[in-house]
Amino acid sequence: MHELSATSIEGSLRGVNYDSALTKYRGLRVLNICKAIAEGVSSPIINPVVGIDTYYTLFLPYPLLKPFNEVRGESAELSYTVVTAMLAHPALHKVKSLTVGDSFTSSIASGIMLSQLAKEFSKKLDALRNSMLQRSRENAWRRTIEEAVERSIVKVSEDLEAVVKVKRYIEEAAAGKGSSLSLEEHAEEVIRLAKNSDVRRLLEVLMKTRPWSTSVKKQKYACRRGELSGYSLGKDIERLVPKMHALPSEIFLHKFIEGRLLLYEKRLAKELGPIYCLIDKSGSMNGMKITWAKAVAIGLYLRAIRETRCFYLRFFDSEVHQLMKASSGKASEAIKILDYLSRVRSSGGTDITKAILIALSDLRRTTHKGLSEVVLITDGVDRVDELRIHRGLKAANARLLAVMILGDNASLKKVSSNYFTVVKLSKEEALRVVELK
């Protein structure tokens, strides 16, 4: 950035101040994203001028090119050819519908665009330089760039849709906890997740489910020192509405005896323990079952964040696997959760009792005083140890919410505070599980 900030550069777009520190930052940001995903490909297309012009072509509603005779420099001429081909492509409007006015998606789309262009014609450019006369070389170079842009913009469109879904999920998890600038710090991780086919399938289910659309009502209880929530009748002098003091003493005493004094109603939010999600990853959960269960886990994570609760996540089969904890709702944490979910594969047998007891052991080690919820998602018909689970739930101050996928488990039903049978892996069923109380 220091070297570029001391350099005066020119590009191919009107109205863009190429000497501005912000403009140069945008160009370098695009280059960093490009280099992170270009897999070591080197090309003259990867330069700050092309990065800046590609960014503003996608960011601005109506980017305007300079006349070609006003374009100065090899980089600016190369950028002019790229931008011209982009503006002429019919698929550009689909990309711009996701990037106009959005610095994050514009930066990512530009980085993907440059990396694809570099891969498309880096070898061809070397051949063109070495084997053609000047005029024919320039024409062939221009055609090569235009063809590369046509192929690349289709790829950008596909990848950007997945990026926007990842972005939406992170924004919902990190609502009020950061700016778009802080989200840009994780651009490379977002692209990596968006390119993951397992993440794409999971996000497809998540976007249909839209767990962030569910309402969250905090449980409250009456408390003299709580927040004002309304009025009530009674005889609690500490909550007396001031105008009651203006009543004649006989009337005041009469209302006091009858319990009909006007009082402030005060309530405090009930402290809640963690939401602990246990997901069966045995071989029988392969396919849509495990994807649906993962989408529900994300919904429970978003609910926990909105209710300012901790979120715990474990997968199990015949063994119990790594524990994932989350509580801050920051972008980095939301990315970790999604990455962890994408890496888990279905295999193994089923031991529900072991999974529940280990989850309860985890909860006993926490400092939270409120009631915790263990949400178990499984399709396994496995006889559970009812007595040990009852004792464990009581010791951990927790309750079990069992979600049985396409089946029934009589012993699990007996130890569950809420037993839910999923007969169809739909968004409606997923939302019902997320909202289970």
C-alpha cells in the first residue's frame, strides 16, 4: 500500500479519482483477494489499475469509460479492453444486481473476475507476444481478453450467488457487531466457503428455511427492581405510582386493604443457559437428513445469539466428537461454525445415551445458572438409559428436546421434555424445531 500510495496512476473510467487513498485501497484489496484464489497464476491482468476499474465497474450503477484516445499507459489500455468487454456482456446486469453500492460483494466479485481472467489467458498472452506482428498481436490480444471476460463473468455470477448467501448468514449472526469493512477482512474465507459444494447445499436449505425470520421473545419474571413493563393493581408500596400519594388517606387505606393501588409492573429477563445441539452423524443420516440437521443447527445458533445465550455443538455416532462453542456472534465465529458444519461427514453407528451424558457433563462445567436446552437430532432407534439421563438432566439444570427424523424412539420420548417427530424434511419442520421451547 505504501508503494502504491506514492505512485500516480491512471485508469479508464470517468469520475474515479485514481490518486485517492481509498481508491488505491480498493485496488489493492481486489488484488489481495485475487492472489489468494488464483493458485499462483501470474499475469499482467493482476495489477492495481485493472483491479480498481473492475471494482468500480461493478460498484457504480452507471460506470462511464473515457474516450480511448484519453487512456494513457499499458495498464489503463488493458483495463479499458476488460471493462469494455464486461459492459457489453449480457450477464453483467445479474452480477451488478448483487454488487451495486456494496463494497464487500464488489471487492469479492472483482477478485474472482481477475483470478478467472488470469487463468483463462495467461499462457495465451505469452504466445501472442512472441509470435505475431504488432497490429495483429493487438487485435488477437483484444479478442483473447474479450473471450476470457465472457467465460469469466459466467463463473463470477455463479460464485457470487453463493458468496451473497454466506454473507447473509454472517450478517444475521453478527448483526450490530461489526461493519462491512470488518467483514471484508474475511473475504478469502467467505470465497473458500462459497466454493465448497457442501456449504452450497447447506446454504440452499438455509435460505429456504430463513431461521432469522423467527420471532424471539425473552422470557421475563416479575421483579421489584426490574424494567418498567406496564401497570398493575396491588398493595406493594415499593412499586406505588406517585399519583396515588395524592389520594385522601381514607381512600388510600381502602384501596390498600383491597389490593387495588395502582402499581408499576416491573420485570427482569430470565437468565437462560446454553443451547446445546447434538447431531447424529451415523451412516443412516447420510444425504438430505444430515444437511437438514446442519441447517437446523445454524438456526439454533442464530437463535442463541439473538437470545444472548451460549451455543454448543457436537456431532456423534458410536463416539462423541469435537465440541464447538460460540457466544459472541462475531463474523469470525460465524465462519468457524459454518466451516465446521461443512467438514462433518456421515459414518459410524449410534450411541445416543453416551452423547447425551457427555453433553450434560459439558453443561455442568459451565458457570451459567439458567435452564439449558439440549436439542438432540437423530434418526436412530437406540434404547437409552432413562435413569442416568434423568439424573444427568437434573444435575445440569437442563431439559432435553428430542427431534426424531422419520422414525420413533419410545425410550427417548420418556426422557424428553419435548419430543418432536419430523415426517418431512421441509422448511416448516425446520422452523418448528428452531422455535421449540
